Amino acid sequence: MEALIEALSALIVFAVGASIGSFLNVVVYRLPAKLSILWPPSRCPHCLHQLGKRENIPVFGWLWLRGRCRHCRSRISVRYPLVEAATGLLFLLVFWVYGFSIQTLGYWAFLSWLLTLSLIDLDTMTLPNSLTQSGLVVGLVFQGTVGFLLSSQLPEVSQQLMSGIVGAVVGLWLFDTIAFVGAIVFGQAAMGGGDAKLAAMMGAWLGWKYLLLSGFIACMVGAFAGGGAIALGWLNRRQPMPFGPFLALGAGLTIFLGETLLSTYLRLFFPLS
């Protein structure tokens, strides 16, 4: 009976995540195009036919249509079901790690913001202010809520909220500084302004310690990926590369492995502290 309940819970969580992923696909497509994300309902981007209920089922709708619009037979990108499935799996992973808690709800929202921003950055090389700013505000609300639930005493709530505020300030200043120094060293823009705003959003959710860890992971993975792309001839040295997905990856890994990575680092390099 317990196994059945766990399986049902996992199925429900995946379905919720996949449904959110379907909405994220809409945001990724419409927000850069300055279209309403609420109206009209989901439709084929080619013939504008409104999708029916079966066609709009996350993941399975695409499979049922075999990747083509039922009316104009135009191809529907495989990225749509992949984003839906990835969001469902992320929701499931958060649920397995954090269970029934405020952290689960918060990190579901945080990962949704990160995934949306990553895809938009890959598509357009931009990180919309409307998403980074709203994500920062929701992150601070999350910090305050966690503080209130841990202890309704004002000092504890203020301390938790201050952690998010300091993290946001550190993220903004740190990556603005990196962009400024990089522009001087390389003689061109080393980082977009949106990256600093994304880092500020991450700091609001994670606090300054885990923001630094996320930034370190992002820089390491980004340097490796960029160097590999240049070596393979996919990029030239002057060609810009979106950094938002690497920041999002660093934040995502920190959500699941941050405490382990940080404690391991301190144990290796500061064994007596």
C-alpha cells in the first residue's frame, strides 16, 4: 500500500511538473516576441490552429501527433516535449529530496524560472528583466516565508530575509565587476548585463554562500564548454556565448548538492576551521 501511494505521488508530481513545463514553453516562445503569455490558448505556430485537449496533453500530445500539426502537418519542435519531460523530472527530483515542504514549492518555482531564462538566453542571447526581477522578488518572499515557518520570531525572519538581500547584492556586484574587468582585459563585452541580474536573482533564493558556489560551478563548466567549442571550431574566440544556462546549471546543482559540495570544500581546504 505504501509503495502504491509513493508511485501515485510520483506520478502526480511528474504530471504537475510536465504541465508547468508546457506553460514554460509558451513563455519562452511568446515573451521575447512581446506576445501575451495568457491569450490566445496554445496553438500551432505555423497555421495558428488552436490545440485541442488531447493535443495539449504534456509530452503525450506531441507523441500522439507524431511531432506534426494535425491540420497543416508542419513539424512541431521536439524541444516542446523535452522541456515538459525535463520539468516533470526536475519537480520529481525536488520532491524526492525535500518531500512535503516549503522548500519543495519554492524550488519548483526557482527551477521553473531558471529553465525559462536558460531557454530564452539560448534562443535570443537575452535575459528578460521581467523574469529576473520577478524571480528576485519571489526569491525574497521565499526567504521570508522560510524564516517565518522556521520561527515566527522577528529576528529570525529578518535574518533569513537579509540572507536573500545580501545574496542578491553580492550577485549583482560580483558579476558586474567581472563584466567590467573582462571588458578591459579582452577589449570587448565579456558578459551581458542580464547575467548580473540573473546572479542577483539566484542570490535572493540561495544566499551569498551558495551563490558563490553556483557562480564557481557556472564559470568552471562555462570555461570548459567554451574552450571545447572553440577547439572543435563551433565558436571563434570573439563570438559571444550565452552564459545564463551555465548560471542556471550551477544554481540547480547547488539546490541538490550544495551542502555536500560546500562541506567537502571546507573539509579539504580548511580542515581545522
